Amino acid sequence: MSIIISHVVALSNNNVIGVDNKLPWNLKTDLKHFKNYTTDKILLMGRKTFESIGKPLPNRINYVVSTTMSEIEGAEVFKSTQDALDAANKKCANDSNYNEIVIIGGGYLFRDTLGITNKLVLTNVDCDIDGDVFYPDINLNDWQERNSENFSKDAENDYDFTVKVLERI
Ligand SMILES: NC(=O)c1ccc[n+]([C@@H]2O[C@H](COP(=O)([O-])OP(=O)(O)OC[C@H]3O[C@@H](n4cnc5c(N)ncnc54)[C@H](OP(=O)(O)O)[C@@H]3O)[C@@H](O)[C@H]2O)c1
């Protein structure tokens, strides 16, 4: 089976994904979706995203890309995105429980890997906001929408949002 390399990301209408090393919103339902989608998969993340989450995510393989950290309990650290991808591909080749590498951010990792992804799981958050980390522009001609689900703002979710699954054409 061919390996899926995906991005899972929540972005505003103006492509903001982060501010002050945090998420710019509270979207409890989207966090549940993130947990469901990523559980039992291999996750790749940048050092700042790891720090912003604060701990390795349970029931997932956590690979962190960093040149400044050498060891993290419960995660593996790689000096480059390519090293992390190589290790993740090897894990998928050797263990049939794994066939998807999920890149979960942040801006550096998303920019580095957009060209090699074959699936995007986007949470389009219906707001225009200030931020300091952005998701790159995607060319919609390269992607086909496979699924889309709308969620409404409520007491636990700051904005309306839509979760979309796109596959590379
Ligand atoms: N909305 C979302 O879905 C979402 C998802 C994830 C994160 N975020 C937000 O995004 C922000 C963090 O993103 P960010 O772009 O600032 O940082 P990031 O991509 O999470 O981490 C950047 C760090 O990762 C390491 N790194 C990245 N690319 C590397 C490479 N090619 N080679 C070696 N090391 C590399 C470096 O660590 P060293 O400095 O240690 O070398 C770099 O400083 C936060 O605000 C977070 O909340 C949002």
C-alpha cells in the first residue's frame, strides 16, 4: 500500500495558523477531530509546535524536527525534516500498522513538506485575524475535495469552521 503523507492544519480565511506560539482560537470540536484523525499514526512536528503542545501526544508516534533539542522523553528528535521523513517512511515499510505520516505543523514544517503531501486535512476557520505564522497558499487546481463537513460556532467553538479533506490530483 502506498504511504500517505498528509497535513492536518486549522487555518483562518487569511491563512493564519498561530500567534505567540499558540493557536489563535478555541475550537474544542476541532481538537477532537485532530485527536481522532491523528491517533495511531506517525506525527511530524517542528520544535515550536512541540513546545506549544507541551508534551508528546499519547497513542501516536511523535517525531520532532529540531537542531537545538537533542532528546525528548516519549518523542524522537531529528536534525532535519528529511531525516524525520526517512525514519517515518522506514517505520511504515517495516510495520504494517502504519501507512500515514501526518505533518502537524507549524509554519516551517508545512512549507518544507507541502510539495510532497498527497492529502490535506484542512480546518477552514471562518475568521480573518492577526497572527505571526501562516499556512502557505495552495493551488486548488492540484487538489480534489473528497469530503467537507461544517461546524457552527457555539460555547465551545469560537468560530464557524469547515473540515475538508483534499487529495492530490
Ligand atoms: N493551526 C494549526 O493547525 C497549527 C498547527 C501547528 C502549529 N500551529 C502554530 O504554529 C506556531 C508554531 O509554528 P512555527 O512555524 O513558529 O514553528 P514550527 O514549524 O513548529 O517549529 C520551528 C522549529 O522547528 C525546527 N525546524 C523546522 N524546520 C526545520 C528544518 N528544515 N531543519 C531543522 N529544524 C527545523 C526548528 O527548531 P530549532 O530551532 O530547535 O532548530 C525551528 O525553529 C504556533 O503558534 C502553533 O500554535 C498551528
